[in-house]
Amino acid sequence: QVQLVESGGGLVQTGGSLRLSCVASGRTVSSYAVGWFRQAPGRERDFVAAISWSGGSTGYARSVSGRFTISRDNAKNTVYLQMNSLKPEDTAVYYCAATYISGGYASKPLQYDYWGQGTQVTVSS
């Protein structure tokens, strides 16, 4: 079992930045691919970014590419999502998720086995 806890959300103005953290406990997360997803009220849970277990492969949703950066520190069992140039449409609850993949990463929620409880990000206009 892997337990995931997100933190770092909050209220920020348009153009601002936030860094989300996803800390894992239980089994070491170093062998798991990790993804970030977000869900706004009344909408489906959407893919934001993902990273392979080694950190050598990353992927981003088109809407955040060039603004968000995913990274990981396996020694700290932590995955980060640096969010820059935030827009009101980035407002959502952000979730991290983990899944065992021998290589690469996954971009669909159903591909992930473990989820955190989410952290709220609100971008004011």
C-alpha cells in the first residue's frame, strides 16, 4: 500500500506561482510512476502531468505545458508540481496518484492505483 498526501495549494492571483508536493508513505514510491490530476466543480478529473519512476520521462497536458513542471526526489519520497503563470482556469482540486509502471508514465485516472486526498488551488482574476 502507498499513502499519498498533497500539500501546497492555496489562493493566488493570476500570473502567480505555487508548488505542490506529494509525499508518499508506506511502500517506497521510487518504483512508481506518479501523476497529477485536477478536478474542477462539475467536471471530470483531468490529467495535468506525470513522471516516470526514474524521473527520466515526463508528460504534460497541453493546457499546462510550458507553465507547469513536474519533478521528483525519490530520496524524500516526494513528487513536486511547480505551477507558474497561473490562470483562473487552473482553479481546481489537485490530486496526486501513483501506479507501478516498469517504464514511462500513465495519463488516465483509471491507470492509477493510489490517490491522495487532494489540495485546493484557487487562482483569482
